[in-house]
Amino acid sequence: MNEPTQQAPDIPGLALRRWTLGVLVALSSLAGGLAMYRVAADFPLAALIPLLSLFTISFTWIVLAFWSGVFGFVISALRLDPLTLKRVPGFLDEPLTQRTALIMPVYAEPPVPTLSGLEATCRSLLEAASRQGIDDLSDHVEAFILSDTQNPDQAHEEAVHVAALQQRLAGQMTVHYRRREANVGRKAGNIADFCRQWGQNYDTMVVLDADSLMSGEVLLRMMRRMQRELDVGLIQTVPMPVGQRTLFGRFQQYASALYSPMLAAGQSFWQGETANYWGHNAIIRVRAFMACAGLPSLPGKPPLGGEILSHDFVEAALLRRGGWRVLLDTTLTEAHTEAPHCHSFEAMPSNFLDFAKRDRRWLQGNLQHLRLLAASGFHPLSRLHFLLGAMGYLSSLVWLGLLICTSILVGYTEIEEPTVSPLPQPLSLGLFSLTIGLLFAPKLLGWILAFWQNPEAFGGRLRLTLSTIGEVLFAALCAPLTMAWHSLFIITVLLGRSIEWNTQPRGERSLPWREVWLHTSWLSLCGMAWGAALALLSPTAFVWLTPAWLGLILAAPIVKYSSSPSRGDYATDRLGLLVTPALSHAPALLTHYQALLDKNAHVSDSGIAPNDPPPPRQDDMPAQALKGFKREELAHYRTTAGTFTRAAP
């Protein structure tokens, strides 16, 4: 048996990796900017500056994703751990010595799918423990349902299903249930309340969303790694979206399965011990979280002040500031034969409108992160995470500005100087082609990787190729819609309009035409006006920008027809397209979950109330200061966390 160590395995050449990425991105951006300058050199200075600025920002964003994808492609092709650059490790087999809580914060969630998911996860853990000869799992793992449900009728229905779950798992795994009377601090406040009341009883906690599914093998590997590597504060897995039958959901699930593992490997390669936290399907060291990750409030009023909405990025940054390693472990869920039963899943919105509504919530939280760029003590990469998270949405506004500037300049040239063409056509066409190529290169790399390594998981090489082409076309048509909605959302936030952070829509929902037209009519009208203007002023620009204006014009049918489960079923079940490993391999975790959905739908009120949660052991989780933090305080944080004691089992 390997003894626990005080440090995680070495991450060789981490500084060199980051410098290499930085140099490649800087040189690529400089080359793109210079090419754009040559293309637009004859434009008036007042037009050249904004055009060049917007293009450089957009191009930098594209080349960062490209080079990170290249790193991920090489790592995945060689089947290496992106952190250690060694072969993907096998299972750890030492006995469990620490206590872990599986915590699921819920807020007005449908109880049948939510608790069926938790039960499937718990039963998978029990089965994995049995296979590995762990007889005392109940001494080391307990589950908590942390409810913030406020509606009395919903709370009663939730309690009925919780009581039934507790009875089904009685004698196998303890499931606790706590309901707060007020939703103070939303999800982050819910988790903080758990830490203050029961955190001392546990060494680690696995955070699950209401739609999370995790296999027992993954959970055991995470627990064992945390007890071996005592300076790791958080390990994030790469959850794959599953469960949607709509055409939109099928496309999203296919894209995630094909590209996300490779892209995550690239991120882990250069992020090293300063990775990010995505809020769920992750394991956290409780004492580190309590000592270092208490969320402060931002000065000012919402939407950019007040409570921090996207708390996960900030909690990861606070843990790293406190001296704890934060890891993105892409080896936990490798789809390789040497790692069977390793799965980390989540659900996602079933249609474009619900997806956009979720983005609206995340956008507001990510824009708040820009206010943390100058906070004290954060690691430079943590600040980069804040910036990149915001740029994930601000890039839409940059792209919109670039398209508007280009269209205005084309119109100005055609009207004011119709005999003059300031654009050197070969260079401009080459730059345009290069930009599009870099934008879609990660998708091509993902296809190459699957075509080479595991095409059967995607339905075979022919269907893999056809599905990838379809996904690229669908993504190209959807991109203008996302650009327009994100730009609108950013403008509303900057105007001071905040939103309620409510439960996101779950389950399948086929959209009616009335709702679709209500949200997309303005997009179609703008696309028609824009396309007509380009056709009149510059047929060349009209052709080049076809994906942009055509996507806007087709907004209504794209949103409507992609929300159809029947079309999604036809594409996958009849044509064999958009197949993912979760569909082709039919993991036992998902099969069991589907069976539990049918079984638990018929639970009736037995009159038995859920068991009371354990007696609390009150402890403090102080809000962290964003200003005035000094590096000397790191020793205090580690000492405070190190003196943490937990209750005996």
C-alpha cells in the first residue's frame, strides 16, 4: 500500500508549457493583426483603429482555443496524463481512510429525476466498493440532500421522495436531508451552510448538481487521490451531457463527447495545479474550502455588485490563493478499456431558448468576475480564468462589432469611392480563410482523434464523419444567434438590469411556434435587412458573410425544429447519426438511472417523514477579503486548515 504523501505528483515543465502557449498565442495574434493591417491599411484612421482592435481581440480568442486544442490533441493521441505526462494511471487500491459527503444542493427541482440520479450514483458506488472488496463503505461515505425549496407543496412532494429514498438505501448508505427556510446565498450559501453545520464530520465532499450522475469507480478514484495527495484542495472531472432526445440536445451531446475530452486535456496541460471549478461533479477538501473559500459580497448593487453569482470560478481562485492545488483530472473518465465504468455525466437544456436563458444567468455572473481581476493575492492564472470566462460572452459583442464595422466600411467604400477597392483581395481572402480554419480546427482535430482511436463509439467512421459535418454546419448556423443573444444580454447587464437566479429548465421541451417567434422575430428581420444591404452594396461581402446573415434569417426554424425530440430520435435511431459513447456503450449507470426513473415515478406518500439530519457541529467559514490580502497570510490559511479536526464516525 502506498503511504499518503504531502504533495501531489510533479507536473514537469509547467512554466515552460505556459510560456510556450503564451508565445504561440502572442506570435499568432501579432501575425493576424499585421495581416489585417495590410488588408485595411487604406481605410481612414478613424475606421482602421476600431476595426483592427476588434479583429485582434477576436483573433486572439480564436488562436488561444486553437493552440490549447493542439496541445490536447497531442496529449490525447498519446494517451498521456496531461499533468504528469505519463501513461494514464490505473486504479488506486488502498483502503479508504477519510470520510466523504456526497452533497446535492437542490432548489425546487423535480424530485423523481433528481433523487433517481442520486440513488443511481449511490448504488453505483456501492457496487464499485463491492467489486473492490471495500466492506466498510458506509463508515466512510454519506449523502446529503441540501434543499432550499421554498414552495410548501413542492417541499412536501420532495420530502415524500426523500423518505422513500432513505428507506430504499437503509442499511447500505446513510442519506441525510436538510431543508432551509430561506434560500440565503443561493447554491453557494446552501453549501456554506452545510460546511458550517457538518463540515467538521468529513474530510472531503463531492458536489453534485440536481442533474449529476457519477459512477462509483470515479468517486472511489477521487477519494483515494485526495487522501494520497494532501495538498490538493479540489479535483474537477469532465462531465459529459447526456439524456436529451431533441435534435438540439443530440447536437450538443455529440459535440461535447467528440471535442470536450481533448479540449479539457489541453486546458489541464497548461493550467496545471491552477485549474478551474465548474460547480459540480468535483471533490473538495472540506477544511481547505472552509478556511479559504468563504465568498464575500461585491461592492455596489446588482447586476455587477452584491452576491457573487458564478461562485465556482471564485471558489477555485480562493483555494489556489490559499496555497491549495486545484486540478482538472481528465484521466478519471477516459473512455478506454483499461478504465471501464468510469463516468461523470450531467444534463443540459433541451432547446436553444432554454440554453440561452441559462447563458443569461451565467453571463451576469461571469461579468462580475471582471471586478475581481485586481483583487489581492490571486494567482495570475486565476485572473486569466476570470478574464476568459467573461470573454466567452464578450467575444460575441466583439464579433458583432467587427461585423458592423466591416459592413459599414464596405458600404462606405461602395458609395463614396465605387471605383476604388482598398482591399487586396488575395490577402483578405487568405486571412478570412485562415481565421475560419483556426476557428474550426479543434473540431477537425477532435474528429481525427475519434476516427483514429474509437470510431465505433460514434457509430463507425462513416457516420462519425457525416455527424461531424452536420454538427459543424449546425454550429455555424447557430453561432449568429448566440452572438446576437449574448450581445443583447451584455447590453442589458450594462444598463443595470439584473435577473433572478432561479432553477434552470430541465427535461425535454418542444417549443411552440408562438414562443419561438416571440424570441426570434427580431433576429430574422435584422438578418434580412443586413443580407439585403450587403447584396446591394457588395456581392462579394454578401457571399463571404452568408453564414452570419443566413443564420439570423433562419433563426425561427432553427430554434423550432431543433427542439423536436422526434427529429432527434430519427437522426440517431433511424439514421445512426449523432451517436455518442454514452449511447453506443450504454453504461450501466445510465441504464440503472432510466430504470429508477420508471420505478420512482410511482412513489406514494406513506406518511413517513424524512429522517432528521445529524446534530450540527457549528464552525466558522469566514468571508474572504478581496483587498489587502498578503502572501504572508498563506501560512495562516494552511495552519488554520491543518488544525481542522473532524468528528469520529
